[in-house]
Amino acid sequence: MTRGASGKNVAFALGLCVALLLAGVYFWQIRGQMPNPVDASTASNPAPAAHAFADAAPQPVAGPTLLLFDTGSDRLPAASMDLLARVAEEARGRSGATVEISGFYPSSGDAGVEADLATRRVQAARHALEANGVPATSMRGGIGVTPSGADERTARRVELAVR
């Protein structure tokens, strides 16, 4: 086999792996097993409602809910307010529920600055949940580093999960 053919085979295999990964992510999202990212850029074009009737009960929050932040910002995106209200409603409706709030930051940049920013993002989400009636005693959280190679946008996130 020539060197050129080997390179083509590697490129084909890599392309196939990427296609399979994207297909897997797509199907996980359809089945509701992937987190629901909130991006301020999609706030002006919300997705159509999944239910047939406007007065139907809101769907429970499935899995972790992601709040994505702009670079260097701890301000909650406007698009996240509805999700925060839904998470709060679910937590208030479940006896003994705990809301886990996890802040993440990218592995690039100054770790101290990024960790401080992630902490402030967690606090912003905490305050918003408290404003929506979730007692502070029902929340716990922490921060962590997003592994290198992750999408820079999703590296700056807060994950919420009702347990």
C-alpha cells in the first residue's frame, strides 16, 4: 500500500467516526437523554412547543439542564429564565428534592480566574432559583474543569439537575 492510500484510509476512518459520533448525539437529543443547552442566540427564535395544546402542562425537566454563558460573563442569559423557572417548579413539586448546581470552566486560560467566574455563575443560578421559591437548603453544588478539547461555548456552563 502506498503512503497516499494509507492517508486516505485514515481520513476516511476519522470522517466515519465523526459522523457516527454526531449521529449518536442527535439520537440522544431526540430521546431526551442529552442535556438541554440554553443559548442566548436562540432566544429570539424559540423552538415550537412539543405539545399539541397551548394549555397543556409543562414537560418535566429531563436530565441535566445546561445554562451557557458568554466569555468572561456571569450574567444569566435571558433565554435561561424559563428553564430556571421550570427547574424550580420541579424541585418545589418533589418532596425532599435537591437541586444540584455544577459550574464548569474551560481548561484554557488562567485557572484561578476561570474558577472564580464559574463560582459566580453557580451563585447567579442559585440566586435565580431562590427567587423562584427553591430554599437554599435544597441546593448543593460545586465547580469543575471541562476537559480540554471540549467545545469552548459549552465549557462555560452551569448544569442543573433535580434529584
